[in-house]
Amino acid sequence: MSQVRGRQAWPVGPRLECAACGRQTSVTAGTIFQGPRTPLPTCFRAMWWVTSQKTGASALGLQQVLGLGSYETAWTWLHKLRRALVRPGRDRLTGTVEVDETLLGGVEEWARGRQTEKKAMIAVAAEGRGPGIGRIRLRRIPDATADRLQAFVQEAVAPGSLLHTDGLLSYDRLEKYRGS
């Protein structure tokens, strides 16, 4: 007998049956493994490969390592695994934290400053750890307005942290944080 979400269940072949109500479910129900036609051992190899790459993983690399016939399958699996690696409600950054924003994308000759049509605005918060960098938080934001940047900082950085910014006026209303 097994426990599934606090209830007792009996194994019935590859499925589990609730001892109380008789409903059957799969052990993969509600996980990233629910529904795909990719065999579980291949999924486990994908997890191992993605997490063992020192310089990041690409969909093309995943396709080649797993011998998948479709780039789209590799891309889908890579994004499922990346989403699974982000822990919702994770701890906010503490201590000395540097916050900045940047544009990601190709060169736009006509654009000046933060004006852009094609680039993505990315907010970045990096926790200082001695001479190096500790944990980081990144988020795509629509623009560098005070409301957007402050929402990012309030979600990513714990109150009382020493906040360092580039002096952009959008950061001025962050009274809970000390620093410059």
C-alpha cells in the first residue's frame, strides 16, 4: 500500500488505485511526465543532461544527445525542465544586492537609451558574496518605469537588504531598502 496525497492507494499494474474511493491515477499525474509519448528513461536522461551542463543546455544539444527525431520535442522538454527547476516562492535575495536593468537583443541603429522596438528589457538582481556573486534573479519586464522595477525588487529582494543601483530615478521610492 502506498500514500498518494495523504490517501492510501493500492498498486494496480502501472497505476495506483485509491483505497477509499477506487479511483485510479498514474504516478506521473500532475508532474512534467504526465502525457508525453517520450519514455520515462529518456526523460530521466534529459533531466541528467540538462542539469549536468556547465555552460547551459540547448534544444539542439538535447535532441542530439537523446537521439530525438524532432527539434520541437527537444525544445518542449528543455522548457518543461527549465520551468520545473524554478522554485516558486523561493527565498528572496539578502545582504548586499546590486540591481540593474538591461536590454537584450540585436543592434537597433536608430534607438537611443531605453527606446526599443525589438529588444527585451531584463531586470537583474545579484546578491554579493564576498568578492564574487551569489544568487541572482532575472525577469523580463515591459519597461523600466518605477512601478515595474520596484515590483521586481520587492519580489526578488528581502526588505532591509543593502541595495545598490545605477541611480536611475525609477528606484527612488524603494524606502524599505538602504543603499545607493
